[in-house]
Amino acid sequence: MTSLKNSVQLIGRLGNDPEVRTFDSGKKMATFSLATNETYYNNKGEKVTDTQWHNIVVWGKKSDIVESYLNKGSEIAMEGKLINRSYEKDGDKKYVTEINLNELYMLGRKD
């Protein structure tokens, strides 16, 4: 059961090309947004699609894979861990929720 603690599993499409940064220490980090869709019918019988956006953060060698093989529109399945953090910008405190990627599966066809 301990592997279920703070675990997030998503299937979706990248909303943008991954942005990769290399730090002075040599560590690499990639970030991208992931869109997940839920489709249902409302009371009027109309088909409604609800899209949720998630901020994904990838560290280390996995960021090399993300940089090489993923781009906007790529479909992936992923598992990760929720991270909540805050920072100050112009005197305002901002809150961010991100998902640190642990496992990645590339879906769809090869281009």
C-alpha cells in the first residue's frame, strides 16, 4: 500500500513542446503541460468535453527522453507524485501544483 501514497496516474496529450533546462550542477529538468479530457452528456443530451491542465516536471535521464521523443500533441501515460509549492512574485504569494514524473509510457503511433 505504500506505493499508492501520493501517486498520480494520467493519460493525456502534451499542450506544448517540453522546455528543458540544464543547471550549473549539470542536472537537467524538463517541464511541459499535459491535457486530460473527460467527455460526458449534460441534462440536455449535449456532449460536453471537460479539459484539465496539469504541470509536469521531469528530472534527470528521463528529461533526455522527453526532450528527444516528445512534442506538442504527443500522447502519453504517466505516473508521478503531486508536489505543492509556493513562491513570492511582486509581493504576492503564488501557489503551484506540479506532478513530478516517475514513469512514462509513450502512446500513439511512431512518426
